[in-house]
Amino acid sequence: MAVVLQHSRKGASESIGMVTEYDALSTQHTAPSPSPSSSEEQFIESSSSSAEYQFTNASDPPSAQVPSSGQNKTIAFIGDSLGRQQFESIMCMASGGEESPEVEDIASEYGLVKPPGAIRPQGWVYRFPSTNTTILFYWSVTLCDLVPLNKAEPNVALHLDRPPPFLIQNLHRFDVLVLNTGHHWNTAKLKANRWVIHVNGKPIKKKSLLQDMRNAKNFTVHSIVKWVDSQLGLYPQLKALFRTISPRHFPNGELNSCNNSNQDEYSSDKVVESAVKGTKVKILDITAISQLRNEAHMSNYSIQGINDCLHWCLPGVPDTWNELLIAQI
């Protein structure tokens, strides 16, 4: 008996028990949407499409098939808001648009409890008892260890050569790991988050090449891939993938309309490609195919009036990412 992927016509926003803080304009498939961490990410996820997916058991599976080995597994997404969208997509695919009161919120088992006064928890974890499948997302936009420097000042040490502690502590529990990072590597984010770049436990020098955020990102991606690769021999059940960058469609850097004028900007992700080369970490290459879908962003559907040409409508492009993921695992 195999687990297969089938189309469903019902919405799945409430089926898994996650409370969404997004208000949908028109949703046939609104993914479970945790509250974002900043106002610039508070957008509406909407789509006119009604096509969805569900995991079912069948003795005569169709061509779109999820291996039965997906049962009794934990699938972990660690990354930024685009990683969260991929998590939301696969949650909707797994719940199939049906009421799923049996789905369990087990975030507390991973220490992911919303602190008092916080906007959101650091992640979300759900278990599907019928297949003993766990799907989780952990918020780590840089895939680095972030450590407050001291109580007197709000600066935070950004350790480029240290994985997030959550990943170190829970890697042994994962069967599939999907990492991503990308759009937070800029000077504006560095200053806004009061990050102080550290390597080898010390702040980098003012004239260091790592002061350039592109170099810092490159260093970090290579560093975490190297670390994960070193751990794979200890956990033979684990399959690790690094998802390439999700393209933006801001023409000339302007937030006015989503178009394909900058299609060469992210035609490929050379950083991830270089980092995984020669390792057992696989590449989940979604950049080029996503670049073709400039019309699939949230665009001007936001009630905040912000034209979001970075995040995607659901159902949509992140569903394709997960189809590719399923094919690889």
C-alpha cells in the first residue's frame, strides 16, 4: 500500500489546527500561516486556484506518488519566510483540504513555545498520527547561531561558523532536512537586527572581506553545508537538501509591480551549487523554474497596500518545490 498525492477541492487553512493571523482575500487553499516577524512580511496569501493535494492510501497509485517510506518520518524545514512558505505548502498538501482534528501540535516537544510577549514562536511542529509523519519549520533566516552580547546593549553576535543550536540539538530526530537562506543577507537587515558578525568566537575586523554581506552569506552557506555533511555519517537515515534561492521580481529594485525584467539576476544559485559540490548534501534547485513565475507572487493582493514580489500565493510555486522535494526523497 503506497502513499499517493491526489488533488483535492477543499480549503485546508483550518484543517490542521493552526491559527492563522493572515486574513485571506480569496482562498481555496490557504496554507497554515504563522504570524510573521516584521511588518514588511505581513502580506495576504491568496489565490484563485482551487487545486490542492492530499496524501491518501491506495493500492493502485496514480503517477504522482509519494514513497511509502515517507511514513514514520520527520521532515524539517529550517530557514526564512520562504522556507516557511514551503512548510505551509506541504502542510496543506499533507492535510489534503480535509478536516484533520487528529493532527497534533507537538511544538512543545521541540521546545518551540511562544515566549511571553513574543509575536510568534520560533517554529511550528505537527504530527500526523495516521502515518506517524512529523513536519516542522524552524525560523533561522541566516542559519547561524545568534547570541545576545550582553544585557546592557541589544547587539547580537552573528556567528557565521556556528549552526543554529536547534539544528545541532535535533538533527538526530530528522529524516529529511531542507535548509534555505538568502534574502536577509544585506546591510539593512544587519543594522536593523543589530547583528555583529563573528567568526571563531570573535568579532571580525573592520576591513575583513566578511563585512561584505555577499561574502558573509557565501561563507555561512559553505560552513553549514560542511557541518551537515560531517554529521550525515552519524545519522544514516537522514537526507539533507539545501534549497536554492527563491527569486524576487522587483524591476530595477522598485516595489511597484512584479515582472520578469530581472530574470537573469537569480537565474541560478552558484553559492549553494558550489557549497554542496563534493558533499552528500543534495541541492533542491528551484531558482530557474520559479524565475519564470513572476505573476505568481502575492503582488498587490495585500491589504497593507505593499506590493510583495518576494513571497508567493498558495497554491502556487512552493507546491512545485515540494513536488521536486518528494521526487528527490
